[in-house]
Amino acid sequence: MSDVSDYITDHKEQFKDELFEFLRIPSISTSSEHKEDVRNAANFLIKNLKSLNLDRVELFETDGNPIVYGELETDHSKPTVLVYGHYDVQPPDPLDLWKTQPFEPTVREGDIYARGASDDKGQSFTHVKALEAYQKSGKEFPVNIKFIFEGEEEVGSPNLVPFIESHQELLSCDMVLISDTAMFAEDTPSITYGLRGLAYMEVEVTGPNRDLHSGVYGGAVKNPANALAEIIAKLKDDNGVIQIPNFYDKVKVLSEEEREAYSKLPFDEEKYKNDLGLKKLHGEKGYSTLERASARPTLDVNGLWSGYQGEGAKTVLPSKAGAKISMRLVPDQDPKNIAQLFKEHVESIAPETVSVTVTKHHGGHPAMTDLSFYGLKAAAEAFEEVYNKEPLFSREGGSIPIVADFQKILGAQSILMGFGLNSDAIHSPNEKFALKDFYRGIQTSAKFFEVLPDYG
């Protein structure tokens, strides 16, 4: 693979410049104001894929943002890899916390700072550039490859599953390659073999038909903000155990082997606390920090609103209060079932002095990849070759719902080949991605494609 590797090394600046062009597009899928920017990001990928002389490159329209597709068929007898990524990004707010402009990529101390640098433009772009390295260096590509990039991942991928269901033959593959996860630590390659699922809910509590003067009505009318606080306080006990009836019924218990594997991961709890500015950690009793953060279900408040939010004081008893709450799920929990259990429980513990509306937003199933799968073994060899270190295998606390959908609809397991870090501040101000891992990601991707046929 020396010609391919040399091409990657010789074209680092070109690859960086192209990534920067991609990152400058504010493809914020949550904002209707940026709908044209989202399409521009899709067109950027179309242009890149068309430059690679693929057999097919196409922009598929959906009821939302378009899906980018490309394919190259080399040999029917060789494995077919479907590369998945997303070109949409989270909003950059709050803007005042960014040290540099979120859509003007900047390199500081070896890191690229920009919204989407790690999630997911920088990581997914590595595979496009790996393919380019083969083609431009005159080397035959070792496998069959397909690309699918969506523009709605950050809003729950409402149109992706219908697309997959209606294009199963087009997307048929032996495995899915995804780079939207993190390595365990800097310079410590790791392959994620498990992801948590998600059930995302919203609770709105309504009391009086208008905001009231807290001096005149306080003590006589139930305050919705107080009621919401009481409801939330009852969702977990002091040991971090979720109090929703039947919530844990289908939770797959961690085996002794899994718990032993967790104990061997190089995790520094003191450093973890220091990085977060915390004196003490909190979580479900009886489990380690890593187990709590990736292999156990959770319930967290993601946002709260009620009453007066302006400067100074206003003595108001608010008419409404609301909260957004997410639950991370583990095998074999079903997001629809958990959402229903949550709804029933919140309604049952709400005081009669207020009315409560519980709304289900998006969700997704947890996913696991078989550790004996040959694609994982090829990925491990590729990582070890590039990073000169044997990769770790770990589960991750985040959710990529499409992983379970790929397995269910296409019958394809996923290789989660992450090059970012958990400290990359994805979804937060000052998101970053190490420039060296962008380059190493391209090299690792290229090596993976090279060795995969040996395992298949």
C-alpha cells in the first residue's frame, strides 16, 4: 500500500483545504434558515464523489434534506462496504463561548476548531479521501464500496429509514463502515462494538390560564415550575436508580466477562473528574463509571424552562413549565416501550392541581456488533498498522440509531471506526478534531480496505 500511503502523505494540505471548505458550510439541519446551506453541503459531497470516477453518484431527494449516494463496483467476489456519514451539524450556540468563529475552521495546537470538525464531517470525509488515494495513485480499489451521506442525523434521521427500506437492493452490503464515534483516549485506537439507544421526551406542565402575581396567588395556586421539579425529583432515587415501573425489565445484564473487560480499560477516574471540573462523580450504585456511562440505561434532564428569564426580578407565578428529558437505553430495551412507560409514569405522579402533556420526540434502538465479526478484525489490523498500538474494544454511551436499523433492514453489522475523542466538544462550543487524526484516519481507512478481503 506504499503508493497509496505516499499519496496521502503528499496531499495532506490539499485534504485539509478541502475539509476546511466543507466545514465552512453552516449545514445546520435544526434551522430552516440554513436549509440552503444543508443542500450546499450535500452538493459539496456530490462534487467530491463525482471527481472519483465512481460507477454511480446520485442526489436522492426526500421529504426533508437530500441523501448523497455513490458506488464503485470492483469485483463481485470481494466484500461490499457501505460507508455511512452525515453532513449536517448541530447549531453552534452559544456563540459567545467560541474562541474563533464556528464556521471558519482554525488550527490551534494541532487541533481543527469548527462546528462539524469531529461530528461528522471530518471523520466521514476520511473515507472519501482514502478512496481518492487509491484512484489517484493508480492502485485498484480492493473492495466494492458504496457511500450514503444524510443531512438529518442531528434531527433524528426522519427520512433515512424509509429510504433504506425502499432501497434495500441498492444499499445491499456485507458491512457498514461508520466514523462517528470516539477513540478511548488520545493515541489509543479503539473500536466501538456497542451503542446505547435513545428515547427523547418532552414534559409540559400547565397550571393557571395565565401568569399570575406570586404575591397575590402564591400559596393558593399550584406553581407549575414547582410541580415539574417534584415530578423530575421522583424519576430517580438517591442511588441513581430510575423509578419508572418496569423500566429495567428487559435490560440485558452485564456478564462477568464484560465487567472484567471494562476493568482492564485504561481509565483514570481522577483525570476524568479534573477534566470536567468535578470533585465527585454520581451514578447508579453498584457500577463503575465506565459501565454507567456506556453499558447502563440513564435518564437525564436536557433542558428546563418556566417563568421569568429576564434581567432582574419579576414576581411571577408561571402558567407553564417544561422539560426535555432523554433516556439512553441498552440491549434489549425498546425505545417505543420505554417512551410509553415514561409517559404513563409521569402522568401517574403528576399532582391533580396541574395538567401534564408528555410528548415523544425521536428515539432509536441500542446496537451491538459481534466481536467475532471479520470486519472488526480487519479494522483492528488497520488501526494497529497505522497507530502502532493494538486497539481496544469498547462500548459507547452515545446513540447512532441508524446502526440498529442497518442491522435490522439490511442484515449488515457495523464497523464503528472512530478517530475523534470524547474531549472533542461535539455539540458544544469549540468543537475540535485533531489534525493528525484526520490524516491517520485516512491512512487507517485505506489500510482497512486493503486488508479486508484477507478476512472475508
